[in-house]
Amino acid sequence: MEQVCVLGAGLAGSECAWQLAQRGVPVRLVEMKPGKMTPAHTSPYFGELVCSNSLRSDELTNAVGLLKAEMRAMGSLIMESADLNRVAAGGALAVDRVGFSRTITEKLEAHPLVEIVHEEAVEIPGGEVVIATGPLSSDAIAEKIAALCRDSGLHFYDAVAPIVTLESVDMDSAFFASRYNKGDADYVNCPMDKDEYLAFVRELVGAKEAEVHGFDDGGVFEGCMPVEVMARRGVDTLRYGPLKPVGLVDPRTGKANYAVVQLRRDNADGTIYNLVGFQTHLTWGEQKRVFSMIPALKNAEFVRYGVMHRNTYLNSPRLLDRYYRLRTEPRISFAGQMTGVEGYVESAASGMLVGIETAARVLGLESVDFPQETAIGALGLYVSGGSVGDFQPMNINFGIITPLDHRVKGKRNKNAEISRRSLEIIENLKQKEVFRIENHH
């Protein structure tokens, strides 16, 4: 059987390769790391998490929680790796990022049907190919994609939050808790009073930013808005955003604080924590100066500063079908963030759908055609049929999933019922032959 070539071993490419190989389809997985790295990558492993280490909510009343449940039900490599490398984060699924990526790499390296080639992809090969080179595709392959997709020149900017060591946090000025006491007390909370907060915002707004070619505030995806850009929108914007004090009672006073910066565990050992919502493109010196104004971080040791990079994505509604295939050349599929899905889980889900549907086509089996009642299907249908005029990156949300045909009181109850319906559909879809041949090499 002819190999399917998958370009890129990020979350989408790794999941896609796994789904193909698990169905007996040989895969040639091409990844340029570690020989060549992008500006945002530092690890030699596959599926590297370059922004937060959180895969967001794990609850079925949240759309991304549903998407995770669907993926687990269908044998997702990314979800298996996340569950194996989970770290405490309340109701969210956060992972030890090194262990998570190492698990993905080891599983793919050990698979008998996956051939791994460590080289830069500079051409789009013939035959069945999945392009999952990511939003930071190297110049050579980006030029080939641009020539293939004349409408591909869209972009937005993505920003990464800093990481500090736990031992350098002043715990006399901080406390452990999760918002609304969900789960264990997994977050380090760094409170500020009104004067401290106002002084912090004043310095943040005026701080020097690193030069990012072509950057402007309007080109930033809302989900990764730099903290200084948020601060410029109004003095209280941060208090209603990442620094909101609601649901956090300070055990020292029994009351809520004026503003609270949360730190989330970034590794399994709990020795390093990231500043939640503190994506930034300030210079490193300004990050140290301004973020050290947070009382608990006055002596903080920063092991990684925030960085900013450009993410490119396709005008997918014009270019791709519901299987993420290029309409003009269906042997070529795309997967991951470059398609306009936004988020780690969404990227992996697109790779999963491409892997399953490509396997079905290569093996001559019936397509699954994931419907809009499922999160994975709704995402593919949004990407292939969203607004052509103003297509924007999209996280999974209940708004793009087919509504219920009956009334359910209460938003959480309604979302739970949508999730129940979806997972029932997934179980029925798993009766199709492309699922029944799983694990038969």
C-alpha cells in the first residue's frame, strides 16, 4: 500500500499520522526538528506546546471538554498523552509539557507503520499528502502553500506567557486556590490592592514593546491578546479579564482582593508556573521590571519570558472541503492551526478527522462524514463553510454545533444534553468499518 505523507509532527500532524497508522495505512512523517527550529519551538519532541500548557476545560458542559471526550472515545494519541502527563489545574486539563511531547514522540517512533524523516519539507510531494506544517511553516514550504492557495495570505499574531520558578514566588504575598474551589487548590494566586493594581497598569501601558514586524493591535487573535494590549483598552479591562478576583477568597482576610494574578503549574514536579493570561510582546527587560511589580513576584526568577510570533492561516472556506481537503486537488489535505482552527485540542481534532477520513479513502471504505451535531464535525464544517468574507480563527464552541430540537432549562443542562447527544452519535459512527479495523496492522 502507498504511504501517506504527513508534513509536520505538531499536534495535528502527530494525531493524523497515528490515526492513519492505527488503521493499517503506512505513513511517512516528515519533521524538520531538531535539525531546524521555528522561533517559537525549543524542544526536539513532537507535539510541542509553545504557548500555555493548558488544554482548557475538561467538563462536558464546555465545548472543548466535549471535543476531548469525542477524541478519547475514538482513540486519540494526543488525549492519551495528555491524560498520562496531567498536572493539577482544577477543572482544566493541563500537562507537563515535556512529558506530554515525549510520550507522543515515543509512541510514533515505536509504531511499525510510521516512517519518521527528520528533514525540512521544501516541496509538496506527489500522492496522498497532509500538510500540517503549522502557523510557523518554514519559508520554503510556505511559498509552495502560497502558490497552491492564492488566498492563503491571512495572518494574526500569537503571544506566549512568561514562566517563573515556584521557589522564587513570595508565598507570604500569595495563596493556593482554584476559582470557586473547583478541584484542588492548584493555582498560585498573587493579589494586588487598588494602588498596586493602578500602578501596575500605568507601567504596563507605557512599557517598551519588542519589535514584531508588521504588528498592530488589530492583528491579534482575541484568545491570545497580549496583556499590555488589554491594558490599553481601559484601566479595569484586566480586572474583568485574566486578573479578575471573582471566585477567589483570600484565606488571610476571608475576602476577595481588588485584582489577582494567577499562576498555573507548568510541569509535573510543580517547580515552574506560568502567568495565566500574560501573553506579551514587551521586551524581556520590561517584562522583568513591570511583572516584578506584582507583590508576590517582586523577586521572581523568570525561566522563560513571553515572546510573540506571527501565525498564518488559510482562507479555508474558499479552499477546503469538510474533510480539510483542497477542493482543487483533493489528494492534498491540510490539518492544524493553519486551517483556521484555534487551540491545541482543535488542532489535534482536525488532524484526527483528516487521518480517519484519509484512511477511509485510501482503504476504499465509506467516509465517516462527522455531522454538525458532533464537535469534531462542527469544527470541520465551520472551517469549510464559515464566513468567506471575514474568516477568523475559531475555538470550538456550542454556537457552531447543531442546536437541540427540544428545550432544556439552564445553559449548563442544555450544554450537557448537547454533549450526551454528540457522544451517542460518536458511538454509533464507530460501527463504521474504518473504526472496526483500528489496531489491525
